[in-house]
Amino acid sequence: MTTHRFTLTARAVAAAALLLPAAVACGGQDTADDAPATATPAVGQSADVPRESPGTSPTGASPSPAPFDPEAIPVSEVPWGEFPHLALPEGFENPEAEIPVAPSDSVPFWTGDRLEWVEGKVHQSPIYARDGRTFSRSELVAAVESAVTELGGLRVTDSRIPGAVIDTIPHDVSVDYVDGLGDIHNNPVQTYVVRGSDRLLWVHVCANSAGGSWMIAESMA
């Protein structure tokens, strides 16, 4: 077997020494396809209820948000009026017969980290645009948020409910409150809470480009 010998000149050695660090640096970088995805904040995240976060972990990893706590919401000093305390915004309507208020029931509200089962009075309704108008999801959400803000409440979350979490809702609840929950399988939900001195008002909104739903529940704090 013939052995080939290669002789490097001084210039070649110097060139190799310069290229080696660059090659190592390039080899340590992820490609665009391999790089980890960056989480996108929820729409209007800065307006959500502030949540206390635990200290940074020893490894320097970002801590997970603390679970939602209704007591983080300031107590509202605004009169609420009669239940359900909120009316459909101007330009929207429930085209079906009015759905009676359940005087006492237990219904789920998504907080961004869990389903909170609220016991108390419950109101639900489908939401459509009035005749001659085009339904606007963004207009509905903005109007509801404005009304909740006027009552002294805050938004808890604007996010999708994971499918595994939706599956934990009992079938009879999903059927009885389909007009209030809406299409939570395919659309994000907005949850708001107004905190009184002795009670909590929960508001759930779910909408798409064609129509929406909302559910309002009042529980004793």
C-alpha cells in the first residue's frame, strides 16, 4: 500500500489556524429549522391580571407563572346593578329566545392555567350581529372588555383551552351550556373577573368571524 505524505507550507498552516475557530463556531449553531420556537405572548398580555412569579430557578431558567388568584384583582367600588350586570354591546344581539338564568349551578371558567369551577347564578347567550351589520369578533371583544373595565374588573386570559383540559368538562355541562361556552375547541376564549367585597363576577367570551357566545356567573367570594 502506498502512503501519501502531505507537506503544509507555513502559509497553509496559518490559514488553517484562522479557519478552525470559524468552523467550530458554525458547527455549534442551530439551523433555522432546528432552532427552538419562541413563545408568542397572548394578545394584549400586558392588560392581563398581574401574577406573582417565583424567584429564578438555580439553573437560570424562566419560572412558570404563578396560578391565577382572584384576590390579585382590586376590589371594585362601582355599583353592579342587577344580574347579569352586563348587557350585550350595541350592534350585537341574541336572536333566539332569552335563555333563563340558572339560579344556582357550577360552570367552568378558563384562567389560563386551569378550569375554575364557579358556583352561583349563571347566564349564557349566543351572540350575533344585528340585522344589517357584519359580525366583528374584535369589536365584540373590545366592547366586552370595556364594559368589564367600567365595572372595575380585569381580563384574566385571552388564550386557547388545551384539548386535554376541555375533555375534562362533563358532557352534560357541555350540552347545557353550549350557547355560553361556544366553540372552545377551535377558538381562543377571553375570561374576565370583577371582584366585589363579598362576591366575584366571572365573564367568558368565545367568538369567531361568524358569531360568538358568552357566559356570566356570579359567586360568593
